[in-house]
Amino acid sequence: MDRSHVGTIAGISLDEPYVVLKGVLRNIRTVTTGRTAHLSAMFYDGSGVIELVWFQGMKWLKDSLKPNVEYLVMGRPSMFNGHINIAHPDMEPINYLDSNHPFIPVYSTTEKLKAKGLGSKGIAKLTETLLKQLEGQIDESLPAELVSSLRLPSRAASYMAVHYPTDMKLTEYALQRLKFEELFWLQLKGLYNKNLRQTASKGNVFGVVGEHFHKFYNEKLTFELTNAQKRVIKEIREDFRSGHQMNRLLQGDVGSGKTIVALMTMLIAVDNGFQCCLMAPTEILTNQHFATISRMLEGTDVNVELLTGSVKAAGKRTVKSRLANGGIDILVGTHALIEPDVEFRNLGYVVVDEQHRFGVEQRSKLWHKSVMPPHVLVMTATPIPRTLSMTMYGDLDCSIIDELPPGRKPIKTVHYTDASRLKVFDFLRRQIAEGHQIYIVYPLINESEKSDLKDLMDGYESISRAFPMPQYQLSIVHGQMKADAKEYEMQRFKNGISHIMVSTTVIEVGVDVPNATVMMIENAERFGLSQLHQLRGRVGRGADQSYCILMTRSDLSRTSQERIATMVASNNGFAIAEADLRLRGPGDLEGLQQSGVLHLKTANIATDGPMLHAAHSAAADLLAADPLLEQNIHRGMKARIEKDNNQEWGKIS
């Protein structure tokens, strides 16, 4: 808390993340409303008055807060019932403070901790005691040459400057050093693991691009590959020839053509006498991949089979037998592929689609189905910002398909509130009259949330009244339906029988209906940007103009307004991912969270991109000279990485 920048109540702006005020408390009282109660105090500073409120620890606070005593208050201002207040502010009596020191450390705490004497002030005392006890014992964690070349303050001095600052410029310098240290170790570990894998993990050599690949390319491919697709296929071919196991992440926006890249590279594996598998997270997506690959390979001698939980027992036995005997070249499946009794004769290449939906342990089971580790390609249709990619996938090679196939019309995205619903329904009727189909998606965040399910069913009834039978046919799909019921409704829509599909986000991936030209998203403010973009990508797959309609309530928060405006303004998935990272932070980026990856203490990759790149460059330069940290001066660093490193998981993409 910076006492040198004390503001006034009259000058408070709601745009400020926090304010520091100096004044006195008056009228401390408990306010009861129905079954709830809170503690209220009026705070005066000479320029005005503001209410301070507490909803927890009221008894302890009421006994400890003193009226007419001068306090220093820090907290985030907010508006309630037309008046500005501060909820659960940090407070210290002026007479408790060191008047010669302009700064006071403020620590996050809870009412229970405060009741035990561990409020911000109590934690500050503990921190001060600990730092004094550790004086002279805080070792430097960065290489001496790096500290010297970048002119960084020492680790010990940085801790002291952050906790007990005397000059905010020095404190900011110390904080930057701690951020750099955190990001440097993150990058060093990822790049070290990558070097270790490339050195230690031998891989099957696919040296031939043979008959299956060439026949498909010359006779079956009915469209021109984009330059981005050609570049990625070349990168994968180079990995196949390297003699090292490939671990590559393939990023591509919705509709960019990742599946064709996966298929063509699987044909290279088949040309070299190896089996392949493609694993997807849902039966809908798996069935679509199987249908697409089977259709594209029709008339060839490449054997493709399907294995999911819905395949009947006799069919499963046949598939498993043929797989073990080498009679299947490409197996497409769900997590059923990782069952212990699924055995390959010669697995050489694994493709995992929407990989963030599988846990590391699940993927490792597939990885272990071959004596020689198979090459691995993991695909995601959620574009990842470069800074996030460097942090989360630093030990993987990364390929990006950053262009869409030619001839596709950009999807037009519009925003309406509930007041315009009749106008929107008229537009939907015109689309249906032109022979098109429509998705209407509801935000069923958790399948067990009855209120969300009620919203879906209420919405379905409302749409049924607006689009009555027999003129209109509707389908409904949600996660609580049985698999065969979902498949029945999906097929009705895919076959053009249903005009409107009312659904939850189960159709986020895996539904490809070129005739569907409208994606209407209800309560769009409840979705993250990445998920909105994924849903929008379900349309725009045919030659006709497609639309995405974002329906929201009228009273949106500032963040929701910016999110909706971003969707309306851009169809670029990578630009949207960058905006999502900025708005929501890395720990909340939809669909990308991996356990333990982004628990950063000081750095924030949403705002510290330049720092991350500097740390990456420093780590890369160090490893260029000593790839496996074998020099004496680097052995301590190697020991630290390996102590924190689970080598087995480190090899799993």
C-alpha cells in the first residue's frame, strides 16, 4: 500500500483497480436484510463519505474497529444501489504505522486468518521475521553471467525490495527480475526436456513417401492444399525422417484443414509398413473423422476401422483381432483405443484430436502401445497465442495452419439483445425458406445444473411455439440424453429432416453440416471467446453466406461488451485467442488449462509477453552452448530441473 498516493473520496473512479484513502470511521452497525446480515461503516475524509461493508468476520470486526480513529483504507471501489462502496477493505489505524515509511505491504488473507491474528499486518510481521532469519542465506538462482549481462538485482535484494520497498522504481525493477526468473526457469525446463527427448527418444524412420500417398494426392484430392497445409506436411515429413520420435503440436483454426494433413501424413506411415490411429474425445467427432477418412480413401486398399464405446461386442472383437494381426492400417476411435486389450501389431503414428480434452495419463497409455515410441501429432482447433504456446508447449515442436481454404465466405457475426428476438426469428424463417438449417445453442455449463437444463428446455418450448410443426421440424441434443437418442437427432439434422437443432455445447466440435448457415448462441455473454469462436465454426462450411447471431441480455458488464465486440469485429481465431488471453488471463483460457502449467506467482503471460520472449531467448542461448546442462557450472540447474521433472510425462505430448 503506497501511502504517498493517498486519494480522496471525491476523486474516486470506478475504473481504478484500488484506491487508498485516509479518514475516520463513524456509524459502525450491523445491517440485517431478510436472512442475511452485513457490517456497515461510514468513512469520512473531508471530501466526502463512502460506505465500507463486510459480509464475513462481522463480530470480530465490530469489536476491533473504532469510531473517530484515523484509518488508512485500501480496496476496490464498486457501485451498489447508486452509491460507491468498498467491500472488505484492507485497513490499518494510522497510529500503528511507521510514519517515516511511505509503503505498507498488503497481503491477501481471509476472515478466518484475520481472526487468528493473520491479517495483512500479521502476515507482514511473519514475512519480515522470515526475511531477517534468511539474511545471507538466499542463494542466487540464475547463472552469474546472466545476472551480470542483464544487470539484474540479486534474488535476496529483490525479495526485500518487493516486500519492504523504499523506492517504487527499485521495487518495480525487483519485481521484473522475479518475473524474469520465473519465466526463465519455465522456458529452460521446456527447452531442456525437448533437447532430452530429441537426444534420448529414438523413433521409427519413415523414409519412403510411397504409393498410397501419391495415389491419394494425384487421384483422390479434389482441391488444392493451402500453402500452410503444404508447409506443415513438410515439417512432419522431416520429423519422420529424423530418426527421433516426433512430438508435434498442430494448431489450426476451425475449418483450416487439419484432418487432411493428419490423413496424408498417416498415409506416409502406411507406406512405410506401420499402423496409425486417430483418437478423438467424443463419439460424434470420432464418427465424423471415420466417415470423412473412409470416404476419402474409398477405392484404395487402405484398411480403416472404427472403435468406440458404442461398437457392439462382436464388432469390437473383430476389430481388435484384425488390429493385432496387422489387418487394419488406420484405426479411428475414442478413449476406447487406450483399453488394455487393444493391441497393435506395429503402431508407428498417433494422432490425437482436441488433445486438451484428454489427460496426460490417458495419452500415455496410447503412447505405450508400441515397443518403439510412435510419432505423435496432437491437434487443436483452439488457436493458442504464441506466448501461451511457448509456456504450455515449450517442449513440443509447433506447427500452425494459419490460412483457410480459398473460396470460403467470411461468417457475418451480429449481436442482438432479447428485445430484438422477434426480428431475429423472422430472419431465421427466411433462412429456412431458402432451404438452410439453423443451430440454436444454450450455455449448459454443467450437465448437472438443473437451472441450465431448465433454460434449455424452456428455450426449446419457446422455439417450438415460434416454429410450429408440421411446417418446421426441430431436434434437441444435450449431454443427459442417451447416446443413441443423441445420434438419432444428429442424423435427422445432418440428413436435412430437421430445420433447427436446439443444443448445448455438445455440438461445439464434430458436427459438419454444410447446409447449416446460422449459428444462434443464447446468453452469449456466458461463454468465453474461444468457445464462441468454436461454436461459430460449425457454420460457414458450404458455399452460402453464413451468420453467427449472439443473443445477450442488455445490461452487459464491460468485459462482456468487449468480448462480444471482439467476436463481431473478427473471424481470425488467433486474434480472438490473444483477446481472450488479455481479457480472462491464462488460468481461465477456455479449454487450454493443463494442471500445474500456469500457476505463476509473479509473471502474467497475458501482459508480460516481452519478458517471456527475453526469458526464452536467454534459455535458448544457454542450451545452445550446453544442450543437456552437462558443464560443471550448470549441474545445479540440471539437478533443479530433474528434481521437478517427471521424465515419463515429459515425453508425452
